[in-house]
Amino acid sequence: VYPISFNSKSRTVELEGEAYFDVKRNENSPFVVHTSKIDVKVLGTEFNVRAYPEQSESEVALLRGSVELNSPNSSAVYRMKPGEQVKIKDNHYLSSAIVDNDYFKWKEGLICFQDEPIYKIMEKLSLYFDVKIRHQNQAFLKERYTGKFRSKDGVEQVLKVLQMEHHFRYVKDNEQNVITIK
């Protein structure tokens, strides 16, 4: 959510989901990304924010510049450095280096997975394609996968490719927008 035009004192947007920002520095009018779990104050930068309300964890990845993280439930302010990725869970900041620039490929229409457990992949597919995915095959969820997919090809294309390496079936209920994995 963002205003038609920003006022002169601040530039604030509200985010549910994931967005990539490239913000010009303006000390007189700070840019703030407000999510349900954290506020990201921008000091002139290029960064990504992932903050889905249904997930317990949020994430900020900083390519260049500087941002400050401020959780409404904590008085601590965290200042990020370029090349850093911070996960925010239960008001704790967990910092690591950005090791894979595939993280940002979603901007180009690619969904990338690097040795990820299938349950994490299913969570991402559910978010990216706005479909509920139910699991009846628990063993399958623990397996891992590496690959890249074009988001325009849809969730079923991803599932068909996964079926080539992992043995499972799925049923799609278009009326309820639900996929059940068996």
C-alpha cells in the first residue's frame, strides 16, 4: 500500500508479501517499509523484503546501501550492511551473508531452489501462486531439490518437473484452489 504522492516529511509504504526496492537517498524524507513484524528504514539503497503475514519469519536482504530494522516489539535497532541477509523471527535478528544471488531472480520471473527441502518449496509455491497445497505424503516433504523455474509456467509445471525425480501424485481442485499431494 502506498500513497498517490509522498508527503515531504516521510515516504512510507506498507507491505504484505515480497517486494524489491531501489530507493534514492533523501535525508529530509526517509523511506520506510512497514510490515506486520518489522519496519525497514531506508538510508538510500537496493534491497528485498519478504514479509508474508501467515509466516512466522520475515527476511530482508541488502544489496547496496544501508537500512535500519526496527521491530515494534523490541527497542533494538539493527543496521544492515551490504551483502547481508537478516531473518527476523520472534523479535530476533539472525544475520548471514547473501551467498546466492538466485535469491533475487524472482524479479526476473524465475523461482530458484538450491538444495531446499520439499516442504519449503511447497510453502513458496503456495505463496507465489496463491494456492493451498495439502500434503498426504510426509516422506516426500523431507526430500531435497535444486532447480529453476519460470513463474509464468505455473505451479503445475513445477510439480510435473518434481514428479520426474520424486515419486508422488497430485490432484488439483480448481474450485477451491487447492492442490493435494499424495
